Amino acid sequence: MTNNEQEMTLIDHIEELRHRLLICLIAMAIGVVISLFFGEKIVAFLTIPIGGLDKLQSIEITENMGVYMRVSLLAGLIVAFPVIIYELLLFILPALKPGEKRFVLFSIPMVTLFFLGGVVFGFLVMLPAALPFLTNFLGVETNPRLSSYINFVTNLLFWIGISFEMPLFVYVLARFGVVTAKSLLKFWRQAIVLIAVLAAVITPTVDPVNMALMMSPLIVLYFVSILFAWFARRGRADQSESAE
């Protein structure tokens, strides 16, 4: 292949990437427009754990509008997420081997399910347990600002959702031979200590009850990660045998 052909190939790839990113931006814009019609209901839904919008207050003139736009933007990104993942897959799949393609296609729905599982856990378990403690600490009732509450809730749910991706993260590491199920099982005590530190960082309160609520699913997910690592090891072995 000549230099000109290589240059054309690179240009073609860049052009295709630009085309995929443009579609992703259009999908996100459409998602945001759709979310604007439901922004008020989404905000009301997010305030359910604290008792509704009546429990919150605004101070700045543009605060309500800022919260409305923030929530609509996040909701639009969630709506456009399947399209974004699909377009990125179309870009990278031609360069992957058949086994790697199956792995990518398997991981995408699993990433979504684990993240949503973390968000549901945070919304239904963590927030109802943490908010009464935070708003009545020292016996002083707190009336949070709307923007402060929405930022707090969205950040908390995001990081809990990310932490629930642990099994898939371990699966990728095991797939590339960085870790094994045996090594993970051997260092389970050290892992629990790290999980305790992670729970302390994510948990919005300092009481042991909320830390235990956060630690319990993470410990379960760690042992699930060991199972995922075992499957990844078997997948590597089968792929090696097929290659031979």
C-alpha cells in the first residue's frame, strides 16, 4: 500500500468518525428537546425521596431555570445513550476480531443494566436512608435549595451507578490477563477494606448504617466479579484453543 493510499484510508476513518459523532450530537439534541417537555415531571420525581418540591426552596432568580435545564440535559443524554453506543459500535466493530465483537456486543447491555441497577439502588435505598439523617442532623431541620439538592442527588446516583460496574471492569481486566479469579479470591480481605473506603467516599453521611447499606451490595458485587473473572479466563482459554 502506498503512502497516498494510507493517507486516504486515514482520512476515510476520520470522516467516518466525524459522521458518527454528528449523528450522536443530533440524537442528543433530539433527546434534550424531548426531555424539555418532561423536565418538570423529572424534577418532581427526583424530589420524591425528600418529600417533594414543597420541601425545597430557591434563592437565586435563575435557579429554577438552571435546574430545569440541567435535568433536561441529563435526561436527553440518557435518551440518546442507545444511539450513541450504537454509532460508536458501528465505528469500532469492523476493526475487531469475531471473539472481540461478541465481547463488545455482550458488554454494552450489561453496562447499562449494572449502571441502572446502581441508580435504582441509590434512589430507593440510599437516598431514603441518608436524607433524614442529613436534614435533621443536630436536631436542626434543614430546608435545602433546589439546585443544591438536584446536584447532590444526580452526583450521588451517578457514582453509585459507576461503582456497580465493578464486575464488568474486573471482567475486562481478567480478559486481558491482568487479574484472575484465584487472585481476587485470595485478596478478598483487602478488597473489603478498599470497599469500605469507597463506601465512605460515596456515602453522603458518616454514620455506619448508611456505610453498611453501601458496602453490602459492593461486597456482593466483588464476589460476582470473581465469577466474571472465571468466565473471562475460560473465554481466553477457548479463544486460544480456537486460534491454535
